[in-house]
Amino acid sequence: MRSRKDKIINLITFTKTKNELRDSVKTPVRRETMAEKKSIGQSEHYQAAATDLRPEIKFVIWTLEYNNESVLEFEGKMYNIIRTFEPNDKETEVICSGMVNKAVT
């Protein structure tokens, strides 16, 4: 059952293919799922900054839905998945940092 807090996100993996010039090209593969959007906590923000990471957004998804994707799309913006955490055996928190000047087509 969906909650009012649920948002649609796309989890993205990449496959390597060859273009017409036989160059290796990374092709994104999107998979839509539902997630609960959460804020980054103050202590989490400062801990990440100590390791030069810039967490911006966090989502909670069902553990069975997450397949070690490296990129997430939310409301047209791309995010690198910088860390995951499983607070229990059913949910996974996905902590993300915004991608700058990166386009995924």
C-alpha cells in the first residue's frame, strides 16, 4: 500500500554496449520504484563532510528493490548513490549526492 510520503524514483544501472563506430558506450537502464524521501541528519552531514562527501538527499526503499545501483533519478535530477544503510531486514536507506554537469540519457 502506498503512503502519501512515497515518491517515484528511478534506480539506474549501466550496461556497456558498442556504438556504430565500435566505441564502448555506457547505456543507462532505468527501473522505477517507490521510495520515502528523508532529510539528511545534521550529524550524518558533518560525518560525510569529514570524508569529502556531500550528502543531499536520502530515500528509504524496500531492500528487495535495491540491486546495488550507483545512480538515482528524482524529479529530473540525477544523484550518485554514495552510501547505503540497512536499519532492518526490510528497508534500505539510500544516501545520495547531486551529480554536477552529468547527463544520463
